[in-house]
Amino acid sequence: MEPLTWTGAAGTVLNPLLIIIAVAFAVSVLASIVSSFVFGGGRIQYGPDGMAVATGGLPGLINKALTYSFYALVGIVLAYLLVGFFTGHRGGGIIGGVAGQFAPVWVALIVTFVLSILFKRNLGLYGKLFDSVIGMVGFGLVMFWVYTALFTGIFDMIATHDPLTQVSGMKNKVPGTVLNGAEEGDYAWYLLGGDNLARDVFSRMVEGSVTVIVIAPFATLFAFMVGITLGLPAGYYGGKLDTFLSFLANLILAFPVILLFYLLVTPEIVLTGIPSYMAAVMFIFPILFVGILLNSRYYTQPNFRTPLLIGVLGIMIWFYLSGVSAKGTAINVLPPFLDLFDISGGILVVFVSVVFVNSPTVFRIVRGLALDIKTRDYVAAAQTRGEGPWYIMLWEILPNARGPLIVDFCLRVGYTTILLGTLGFFGLGLPPESPDWGSTINEGRKLLSIYLHPALPPALALLSLVLGLNLLADGLREESLKD
């Protein structure tokens, strides 16, 4: 069995085309830069995004060449992926093998985009996202990793090998190396090579997405619930409550983020049980938020409100006790047959740290929005109708602050992803063998001058996810401003 090349049989046709198109694109970029200094003239028009576009003379021809060569470059990249999708490693080599392994993700993305575009006029702000090219690109990058985590964590469909298994003779092997001692039913290659402990780099990159996609959005969501629950009354009521809560938020923000993370995840602090107690406090906020939300909305309908609150809060409290209760810790309040799940110590510490650090910033954003929106006429109208303060905060102020909050949520998930990578890079919080991207980058950097392949895939994965979140936030901001 032969090692895989990067492009396989398809490379005989596609590689020369790629070189020609890449050279044409590079020349077009260079010509565009030179023409901007040397040539003037040409009719100038403004595109939908407000950018000036040269449409006449030599600058116009250069602009067209740049546009077409860029589209051709995107097309040749898609051609590599399509060959890999249909032929796998047999026709597309390493690139084809990787693209083929991601086949469920491509299918899910296509279905998502087709349905979203068809029904975008009925989907509110989400549907308007598909009127923005930047938003669609960002959404595509984010959903690529979301679907990757889903198909990996639940269905185990993408990874080719166990991310923790070490195979003799595969230490630091280059991408496409044949698996040493492969048996029937085993995937026969290390697509992206082996790391310094002879583990499959591709599988570790894929498994690392599960850790990021589980922790980053949920930790950010919890931080938002803490920030909203405290920020709304601080901005609405003002006075001493605002002063006290703002002081606490500023006190936390005064600490350097990395130092604060380091203090929270060090073994000495973990052994004291402080992260567990912090989790017990912070995990209450979603229950408070949902309880107040439903109670304020259905306060005048007690026959419907009471059973609804009992059912919803009962389930949430059960999940809450399952989350904070762990065998062998100070907080062990549920018997084993009622404990739905256990959060590993490392993940709980990182989760609590992220929520604790992000909550004060969210609090300040929500407080500022509440201070502004509470002066609007529709808030005065709600007060005139006799609506309660929490109804006004949650059903009048909060919905009208959703635009900035949604954008900030996307950006904050990106910041959280970077923080998780930073923690993993420094070996804090998560177990040392964890395939999270930060830990994998840290392990790969030790031999970076000799072997690029162990560190590069997780670094590119982290970069693409954060880039997608930022582009998604830009698209949402652009569309929300049109409302």
C-alpha cells in the first residue's frame, strides 16, 4: 500500500490549473496595486457595499481580471473538494481523503443553506443574514465546525482513528503515511500525519472541535444570562443597586484576564473547591432568568403560569443539580440514579472561569443599553399601562437591545474560543491528553522547526472558527442596522 500524495490522481489535471490561476491572481493583485498609484481616470461607480469600483479604462480591465481570477481560484479549490467528496483518497489523495471524511458536513451545510435561502423571508434576522455575502461566509465557517462537532461527538462519523491511541512507528510521520500494522476495517493512512506521541493529527483536530463547540457557546450563553439578569435592573433602577453591581463588575475587570484564568484553574485553587462553589452560584442564573421571564409574561394568567413554572423550573433545577453535583466533591446532593450527567473537573473549571470573566463585560453592555432604552416612548407607554418592572425589562427593553447583544454574542464566542485555546496552550484546566486545539498546538510547537504538520491543522481550525464568528457578527450587524 502506497503513501498518499496531497492531490492524488486528480493532481495531474488540477495542479497545473491551480498554478496558472494562482499566478494570474497574483499578477492581477500586483497590477491593481500599481495601477492605483500610476493610473487615474476610468469611470468610478460604487458597489452595494459602498466600495469604489473602477469600471472603465485600464483600471477597469485590471479590476475585472482580479475578480475573474479570484473566482477561478475559488472554483479550483472547490474542484479539489468535489473530487475528494466523490472519490475520497483514491482520486484526490490527502486533500480528497480529508474532504471525503467531511462528507456528512458538506451535505448538512448544503441542506442548511438551501432551506435557509428558500425561506429566508420568513426567518427574521437569521433570514436577512443570507442577503449579506460576508454573513453567509461567516455562517458557513461557523456551521462547518458545529456540524463537525455534532457528527464527531454524537455519531463518530468523521475521525479516522481514536485521538488518544498511539500507534507504534507513527511518531511524527508526515501526512499520508500508511498506518503501521493496519488491520482489516482500520483506516489505512494518517491523513495529516502523526504527532510526537504517534497519534493521528487529523482525528485530534476533529475531536478538538467537540471541546470548543461544547464549551465556548454554552459558556458564553451562561455569561449572557448572568450579565442580563444583573445588568437590566442595574440600568433600569439605577441608584445604589447600579453603583454596587458596577463596582463588583469593575473589580473583576481590573484583574488581567490571563492571570485571573491562571488563578482559577491552578490545582491548588481547584482543590479548595472554589470552582465548584462558583459553578453552584453561576448555574442558578439561568433558572432565575427563565423563571422571571415566564412569571412576568404570564403573571395575569395564574392558571397557566403556575403549572408552566413548576414544569420548566423543575426540569431546570434537576439539570442544575446534576451539573453541580459530583461524586467525591463537597457538592454531592443527588443520588446516583437521579444524577443525569457528570461534568469532568477540568471542563467545569474552564467553563466557570470563562463565565466568570465574561459576565462583567456583558453586564456593562446590558446596563448601558438599558440606560438608553428605558427613556424611549414605548417604555413609558408600558409603565402607563401598569406593567411591572421585570416585564418592562425583559419584554420591552431586552427585545429592543437584541441587535447589539446578538452581535456581541458572536464576537464573544470567538473571544472565548481564543481563551480556550490559550488555556490549552498553557496546559491549564483541561487534561493534558485532551485533543483540544490549544493543547494540540502547544504539543506541536515543540518540534515546529522540524515538523509543521502537528501544529498547523489545529491552528488553522482555530483561525477559521474565530474568523467565521467575526464575519458572522459583521453580517448580523450590517443586517440589523437596516431594520
